Amino acid sequence: MIAVFAAMQPEVHACTGCFGERRATSIAGYPAIDGEFALVCQTGMGRRAEECMAAVLPQLSPKAVLSIGITGGLHSDGFAGEIILCRQVDHAQARGAASAGPSVSADHGLLAAALRTAEELRLPARVGSSVTVDSPAWTPEGKADLHGWLQHDIVEM
């Protein structure tokens, strides 16, 4: 089973389009859709997503864990619809901390497999990095500040 985490209901819905049979359920109090090969859980935004994963993952034995979502671009190299496969995700609160290492690092094998699949399907995808925040980064100045920290490609809110 693959555990998929998405912040908002439209993201959850997009993930379940390939499910033949599906069942609405909840796990650790969070809404989820259970399919034949994956469980998609709605986390909510910001720190709530971290809390959800901490509560849900101990109740599962997934072969892989994916965090997906709609993000905002942090520099002009990206374009709408591009898929960014993140090698690392950092939390904006780590800025100025003693260690600026990645909060979460991707499994290199899973990342390579996802990139190969995207290439085979001719989907616009590349490897990059993400910063996550607890509240939306609306302004160009806010996004420039986030990009300037560790040169992240996208911001996940």
C-alpha cells in the first residue's frame, strides 16, 4: 500500500481518479479515501499536515509515502503545470537555526523511478526542492525571501 498525503480536498480527489473501488474512511481522525493500492489522507495545511502524518503513519505499514499538492513557484524558471519531484523539503521556521539541513529527504530510488515514469509519459517534470510554510506566501517579496534562503524551487502551503 502507498500512503499519500494531500492538504486539500481537490488534491485528494485528483489522486483518487485512478482508483477502481474506493471507500471513504478516516484514520486517526483525519479524512481519507482507501483504494486498492493506496490510501489518500487529507492533512490540512501547514503544521497540521505534519501532525496528521505523525498520527496516521504509525497506524499503517506503507511501502512508500508520498506528499503531494499544488504549490507556488519561487522563481521564473518554473511554469504552471510543471511537476517538481522534491529531493528535500525544508520548513521556513528552520531559517536561522544552527542546522539548515533538510527537514525531509526523498528516497533516491523512488525519486529516480518517479522521474523515469514522468519522462516515459512525457510529463513536464524535474527534480527540485520545496519549502513549506504555515501560512500562505502571497506577495512577490515573501516568495523572493523564501527563494533566497536555500534556493527552493517551490513553496508548499
